[in-house]
Amino acid sequence: MNGELPLIIECRCNEIAYRGDNPALPYSPKEIVREAVRAWEAGASIFHWHGRDPATGDPRNDVELYLEVIQGIREQTDLLIHPTLGYITQNQIEDRVRHILAVNDDPVLRVDMAPVDFGSLNVDFWEPQAKQFSSYDQVYVNTRENLRAVLEVFKKHNVYVSSICWDVGQMRTARCFQEMGLLPQDTLWEFVFTGEVMPAGATPNIYGLQAFIAEVPRDNQWLVLCWNGDVMRVASWAITMGGHVAIGLGDYHYSRFGKPHHGELVEMVAKMAHTLDREVATPAQAREILKMAPRPQLANKAVKLA
Ligand code: ZN
């Protein structure tokens, strides 16, 4: 275990969630950069976001929307940049990676990592009161053919991959791609737990976490996130068991705290780490922990920890 390593905190600011009554859920590039800076000031070292229509919040793949966020983050922080892949039907790999490859030859703007989900899922929402699903046909498709294609692109262009696993079978699948030489040995394993309304992922309890940890290769790093559910309890176990944590309004509304912004959410995890006697990683430390080369930095502001 790596319990002595500082804690990497990733901020996941918007995903496909809509704003509701919390103005801190960002759509436009300016709003996304604002939340990135807040998260960074509170101790986040990785920032993940989805391109959204600035007015409606609908999913958008425009390279320009991603570029504006990347430039804004690079100008103001030294965060590790981790955009999503394009929201595209599965056979158009070039459209899923266009925004990543667009900046890949620029030593400053180049993204630090890109996510790959290692399997397909039924993603209809469960309605616990009504005891029914809100739909019965929503599938997030990630065929192994598409996994192979996107991993070949990332290998060719030397893009660091974060391995997103919703269950242990997806981890085992990812390890097969490691054996094929398409997924590098160094990857950040992101364990996806899910709340009650999204029974497609792992249950956020200690048994679910142990099942994931059992599959992690020696010396690899892992983190926990909770989609459509509260990550705090599983975060406490990750902090004490040597893992890392991702949190954000994209995953869950956290309305029990009012209308928190990302600085406040990240600060809660950072404080939990301090309480449990674990340091919080700076972005530079996170790069080292993930075995990435140091990067040219535009910002030299000190990270302000709570
Ligand atoms: Zn995402």
C-alpha cells in the first residue's frame, strides 16, 4: 500500500449534470475555469470536465470550447488537465479524441490525461419511490473494438490514460489491454461507485472498495468517485487505505451542504485528509506520484490548503 503518499484530489465539475439551483455547476468555459481555480486553491491537483453548451448546458464537442478551458486553466493554475472524450456514437473514434489531439503537440496546452471507460453499461435511472426505471433502453456502449481503437490512438500520441472502471470486470478487461500492450502499465485507476438512483456501478461500501483494490497491479494508483451518489464515506476509506479521491458537482449535487462550489467540496476532502493524518498532494506531487514528467508551468502561485 502507499498510505504515506500525499492524497491526490480530482475535481469533476460538470459531467452531464444540469445546474438546477446551484450556480456553481459550470457550463461555459469561463465558468469551468472559475471552478477549476477554486478547486485548485482548495487542494485539487487534477481537473476533469465535459464540454457543455454555455447557454443550455447541453453536451458539446467543439474543440474551441475545450481549448478555452485549457488555456484558462494553464494561465492560472498548474492543475493536471483531464478532459472527457467526445460524446459521440462509438464508431467515430476521431471525433471522440479530436480536442485532445488538437493540443497534443503543444508542450504547454497538451492535456495531462484522458479517460477510458472499460466496458458498456445500462444507464437508466432508478426511481426508488416509484419502483421503476425512468427508461429501459439507455446503454453507454464501449465495445472492446472501440476500446482497442481509442487505446491505439492514445498509445500512438503518448497520451496518459486514466482507467475508469465501474465494476471489477472492467478492471479485468483493462488488465487484458495492459497485457496486449495497449494500456500502459502506469495508469490511474478510477473506481466508479454509484448512488441508489444509478445501480449500474459498484455499491459505495467497503466490500465494493476491497473488490476493486484486489485487482490493482502493484504500485499503481487508484481513486474513488461516486456518480449520482455521495462520495464522502468511500473517500474516508480511500484516504486511510492509500487511495485518492475525486469529487464534484458533476457527480452529485451535495445539497446537504447547501449550494457548495468546487472550492468548498475539495476543501472538505482536504480537511478530511488532514484530520486522518494524510497530506494533500500539490499538482507537481501528483505528477510525480503518477510517474509523469514535470511540465512547463505558467503559474507559480502557491497552493492554499485549508
Ligand atoms: Zn466525465
